[in-house]
Amino acid sequence: MKKVVKSGVFDPRAYKNNDPDWAKKRKPEYMGPGKYIYTREYTEDDNPNRFCRQDIVAQYRERQKSESQGSKPVEENEELEPVIQVPINIERKKIDIWPKRVRSDITIMFR
């Protein structure tokens, strides 16, 4: 991690010409007279790939795979219960459909 200090000048009279993101800065409190001098201080990551540890991910997946295979013993003589299907009768109400207007011959030609 390193600290980065950025400074600049904001001119409200010429911000549309200088800044491509000028619409974000279109606030009435920024539109006063004169120029604004600003300094920003933020921390920047030196190593952006520090969370990309492929070796650790591969070890974790292998461990999960070996645990899942060894945790449940497989018995070949185990008999499964027969599946019984139960019929379910669902009565649905018919929805009232209002009579629709029949298309005339003229409107069929203009589809």
C-alpha cells in the first residue's frame, strides 16, 4: 500500500471544456466565483493481484474433492424403497374471457 497525493485546480467557468466528466461536477455549490484548489490523498494497492492465489484455490478444491469422496461410504447391497406415485387432482376454475371484437377484412390486410 502506498499513499498517493493528487492536487489540481477546478475552474467553474471552463469546466465543460477541460473535463470529459463535466456533468458530475454540475452542482450549484461548486459554481461560485474563482478557482478551487484541491488536494486528495488516498492509498493505492502496490500488488493488485494479491487476491489471485491460484495455488491456494487448487489446494482447497482438491481437499474438498477428497473429503466428499471419503466422507460417505458406498454400500452396493443397499436396497431403495420403491417409489409410489400418488395422483393429484387439481381443479382449475375457468377464467371468464370477455368476447373480443372480431377483426374485419380491412384490418387483416394491414397486419
